[in-house]
Amino acid sequence: RRKTRMATSNKNYRQVYISKVQQNNTSNEEDDISSFCQFLPTKVILKRPRTNLTKSFDSFDGYFQSNDYANNGCGIQGGIQSALDKSINVLLWRFGLKPDVAGGEEFIFGNIDLVQHVLKNIYQYQKDNSNFPCSNAATMSLEYSLSHTAIPGDETDRVFDCLASATGKSPLLSKIRQHEDGTFYMEGQSEVIIEDEINAEFVLEQAKLGMRMIRKNNSIVKRWHHLTQITVYKEDVDSGDMIVQKIQILNVCPAERPTKSSAATTTKTVCKSKPGKRAARPAKKVKPKEDRTLKAFHRIIDSLAQQNSHKPFRDSKLTRLIAKSMDSGAYNIAIVHVGNCGYDEVNMMMEFAAKLKSIPGETSKLSPEAVISNRAKSIEESERKVELLANKVGMEHERDGVLVLKAATVQLDMDSPLDLVELQRALCRYESLQIDPLSVLKRNSTEWFSSCK
């Protein structure tokens, strides 16, 4: 009942769940979760191995007994269903997914079961569309797309498209752009419309194959962050009202544990020289590679928890991609997998999740309600603005009631008046609105599936 009240409240929906399954049977005390982690009904207690130091974390919503999402998916189902009803963005954090022992490779797609469960919620929502906040709910058209990106856990700020290898394109995405509503996106990223569960499973398998090729070409990188994004397009066919909602699943790779070999590389070594010869210079310190994205996460969470006016979302590309889901009244749900991690990793993940849960809902400046856009009305407003500015500068803009003026025909120089500059911007806006983004997305999705076959 408490979870139901939280899901239906108007405040930010922030929950933390814990999964305590352990796949690796190891005798090392630092890797045995039962030796340092104690689960209680209302809190989790961590005890540092070979010491008496303890640390407790309160106010978590519960823990799961298995990594299998079929057993624990009901825990966050209320939050996802409530977000779909209100058309609010959702950001699902996953911490602590470790390498698959049987396959010997990183458990990069622990998100597959979670994605499939989210899609089932969307399918169920499609059957019952009574909560669609547009003029006529009976004429709602629902489309949803899937994309997957991978970000190396190092000092570089690179983003790779896992679906690009299916079409033969380069997976490296270099340019990040921003929509008019403030959301960021990677230019050239593959976004595929999925129609049913079979299509979704096929797209995820292609993303998995693409990730294997990316890892093969970047064998130096051992740690990866993964962002799976499901975009829901809700459109009223009669009125043209559209709502775009994003459900993002972020798999955060924990920080590397210090080893003896890495610790040895960070110490200075003084070389002895023979008498009468110049002493050799000491070896320089070799600093380990820092995870730029992980540090940006900590800075943003601290800024949101302290309610600072400046939030450093631009510190990395991944933080910009999820900025709208962290600072616009969206639902944030964290799942912490502690079964395969040592004390240091569990402590870091629990502290991160505790900070995430402590963020107050009042920090958001934007309303968490759905933002409805109408492309037809925007075209009419843009056309009226073009006519007004064209009349001011004295340029012919229409023939037989049709707008013929183009942005390329407006030439600007250093002495151009401000109205002429505004006219060129209005024309660019008008021409961009002529392109239906949903139809372009459908055409690109058809080409993607044909290239895969």
C-alpha cells in the first residue's frame, strides 16, 4: 500500500531496490556478501571485513532474491505504470551487474529482461488508453522505438551506437545535438520502431552483436556503461496533439577495484646509479584512467541533493542524454545488485543510491505533467511569423497564397537589419516543421530491418 501511494503521488518518484543474489562461490572474505552485508526489513548494514566499522543505509524499499526480473519485476511495475499514465519520463538505474562467469564476457545485457518487462507494460497501456491527456483518447495512435548506446568507462567521452553495425555504419557517434524542448540526442544514432515482442527481441539481439564488435575493436576498454532508451510517441490522430515520453534504462558499471598490479604502477621507483655517474631520474607516476562519466554522475547527484542552482549536466555526453529524466520531475528508480560485488563496490553503490533517493522533488523547475505539442499548429504560427517579418523588410514571400520564400534565398551580411536575421531564423524553423519526424523514423526503421535481413 505504501508503494502504491508513492506511485500515485505528485512528488518525484524515487525508489531503491536491492538484489542480493550471488553467482560466484568464492572463499575470499571480501567477495562473500554474507560476511559483510546484513539485510534487515528496514535497512541494510555493511561491516568492513577484518574490522569493527559498520555503516547502515535506511529507507530502502526492499530487496530482491534473484537477478531474474520475472521474480522481482513487480516491485517497480507500479512506478512504470504510473509514469505511463501521466506521460512522465522514467530513468531506471542499475548498479553492480558483473561479468557472466559462464560466457567469460561482461554481462552487458542484463537489461534485456528489464526492457522486455517495460515493453509488456507499454503493451498493456496500449490496450487501455483512457488516461491519454489529449482531446480524444479513442483516436490515439501509439508508436514506440528502441535505441541502445554504450559509453566506455574511461577518461574519453565517446559514445557508440550498438545498432549501427547491422547497417554497416560506423558505431562511433561524435556530435551531440539539442532539440527545442531542451533534450539532447546523438546525431546519426539508430532508432528503430518496434511493433511487437518479436521485433524487440530481434533488435536487442542485433544490439548485442554490435556491442561484441565494438568491444573487439576497443579491447583496451574493460568497463562500459549502457543506455537503453524506449521512446513512446502518443498522437491524437484527429487533433494532431503528440506526447513524446522516454523510458531510459541505465546500466552503470561500478568503479574498478584496486589490485596489486595497479597499485604498483602508481608508486615511484628510484633507480640506483654507479659511483661517478649521473643518477637516473625517478620513474614518473602512472595514474590510472579515471571514469569521466562516473565522476560526472557523482557531481550531478550531489548538486541535485544540495539543491544547487548550477547542475553540471554538460560534463559528459551520457549525462546530457539523461538530463531531462533527472531534472524535470521524472521518476527515478534504482536497482542495486550487490551479490557479485565486494565491500568497496557495495559501499559505493549504496551511497550513490542513497543520494539518489534523497533528492527532493521540489528541485525541479519544470512541471512533471506531460508536454503536448501540435505540429500543425506550430506550422501555422511559424507561417504567420514569416509573413509578418517579410512584410517588415519588404520581401515577396508568397504566390497564389503559397509561401515561396526560402531560408537559402535570404542573404545576410554584417550590415543586415535585425528583422532580416529573424526572418531567416523563422524560415529555417518553418522548413524544419515541414518534415514529419515520425514518418522519417518509420522510413529509417524499415531500411534498418531490410539491411539486417
